[in-house]
Amino acid sequence: MKSFYTIILLILSNTFMTFAWYGHLKFKELKWFENLGLISIVMISWGIALFEYFFQVPANRMVFNENGGPFSLVELKVLQEVITLIVFMVFTLLFFKNETIKLNHIIGFGFLILAVYFIFKK
């Protein structure tokens, strides 16, 4: 059950981080944000990223094997990277309509999913 909660927390964490890293690229389309300078955008993104830590830190602490969880550090990192790519792909398709996911992207993501398989293989 810890693994399930961790995946949910990592999805939430990565959603906030993706908005912090890439959401600002859409700010110029919002009237209130159009005249903000770089420092303001960085501070807003940092504020969004702060919430990422509220989900990411407990997710990793809960399942890290040295804390009694089932995952090694390497397994946690690979799991997090795949979740990041899935969240990023959904974010891109929903918010950046001019971006397309191409076959080479899907193949690359497939190889990353294979990495998860090999990392978790005992």
C-alpha cells in the first residue's frame, strides 16, 4: 500500500514541478502576467515548486528501503523519472496544443519504461 501512496504523491509532486518549470511559458497569455519581469516569474515558479516538496519528500521517505520501505534509491529515482515523463506528456498535450508527441518521443519513453523494468528486476 505504501507503494501506491508513493506513486500518487509523486504524481502530485511532478504535477506541481511541471507547472513550475514549464507553466510560466504560458503566463504571457494571461493578462495579469504579461508585464511581469523575469524575477517575478522566477518567484512565482519557486512558489509553485515549494508545493512539489510537500508531496515529494514524504513520498520518498515512505518507501525508501532504509526507512523500512520496499524501494532502493535507484528504484525511487527511475520511478520518479518515468512519472515525470508521463506527467510532462499529459501537461504538454493539454496546455501546449502546438506541440506534438512524435514516434521518436514515444520510442524514447518506451525505453525509459524498459529502464524501470530492468532496474526493478531482481
